[in-house]
Amino acid sequence: MMVVLGELGGSDEYSLVEALKQGKVQKPVVAWVSGTCARLFKSEVQFGHAGAKSGGELESAQSKNQALRDAGAVVPTSFEALESVIKETFEKLVEEGNIPPVPEVTPPPIPEDLNTAIKSGKVRAPTHIISTISDDRGEEPCYAGVPMSTIIERGYGVGDVISLLWFKRSLPRYCTQFIEICVMLCADHGPCVSGAHNSIVTARAGKDLVSSLVSGLLTIGPRFGGAIDDAARYFKDAYDRGLMPYEFVEGMKKKGIRVPGIGH
């Protein structure tokens, strides 16, 4: 069977009418031409994305539907009845043996929305950061394949753990010790000038002991080493005035002065 849906305007549907009359189309045809409501408007109405409009009585939807009906096509009384007519025509062809019945195919299930699946706990969203060095699956975390218990049992230090995380393997002890020295220097003195750091750099450059020691001592100033003198002066002044610690800190904040720290 054939199902045809036309529209008002033009004359293409009449080609099908002639084909039906001449017997060129042997299959049952269910047809409907939309636009029957055009007669309800006082002026000419343009329909559809193609700008369909009736150019005369023969191009009206009513005339085309009647011509198709007269030529032998099955034409419903309205667009709403098109579904029922298609079903009735198909079932009649099946009963007559013209169409072998085909079992209905079960449509595939519609995939569940990702947000809904995440909320229900069925899936989890892909991570933006993927770690290739640590793994928290299983009973205990692993660093580059080394279990946490092994790290503790063998007495691994910070340098050993960093070697596993950064270099993905266990480095020799002299390498891990150097890493730990770097961490301690940065953690102890931060970005400020460090006398210990200068002494180590000078010694690494091949200088003698006195030169290395002096290079560290010469960095002592208000922000390193010498800060203890300013701290003593501020603390003594606060003590002499009988200030509570909270009052001392608030007073320094109002003056915009940082409280000196020992060695920093």
C-alpha cells in the first residue's frame, strides 16, 4: 500500500489521479490533501514552508481529495481520521493475504539521561583529572604500584614518596636525601633569603668553610635573623604597657605593622 500526504496549491496530486485511472498504480493508496480549512478564511491564505496557496478551485484541498477519492484512493473525511484509515486498509490487506504479517520489532530502549543516571548512582561522570601515579582502589592506596603498608614498613621518607609520585620509581638514597633537603629549606624559610641556603650554595660552589659561613651570616637583616631584635622590642613595649596579647596584635594591625617572627 501507499500513503500519500499532499497540500493545496499546484497540480502534482492530479498526476496520481491519472495514474490511478490508467491502472499504472496497482497498490491501494491512502491519501489526504491538507489545507481544507482555507475556505474558512475570507481572504486567500498561504500555507506551509513552501508558501502553498490555492490558485483556483481545482487547486483547493477539497477538489484534490475528491478527485483522489473518485479515482479509487482511500481518502478519510478529515486529517484526524487518516491514522484509522491507514490501519483499516492495512488490516484488510493482511486478512486478504495480500500482505504477510510481520512481527512487531521491539524498539530499543531510550538511553537514560546522564544527569539522571548519575543521581541514581548507576554511572559516574568522567573525571577531568586522571592520576597515573597513585591508585586508591583496593584495600589500601598505592604510589606507583607500591602499597602504603610497604612504604611504612621500609621506613620511606618524604623524598622516597616524592620519587614515587614524580618519577614513578624508587630513586637512590642520595637522590631522595637531596629532595628532602630542598623540601626542608623551602618549608623552613619560604621565599625569603635564607642564610642556611646561601651557605649550602656557597659550599657546593667549592668555597672554603669560612667563606660559606660568612655568606650565610651576611644575609642576616630585618627580615632574616635580625627580626628577633624587632620582636623583642615590640614585645617589651607591650609588656611595659600592660597590654593583653589580643590588644597587642590589634594595635599592630591598626598601625599596619607586621608582628616580627623569630628568624623571619
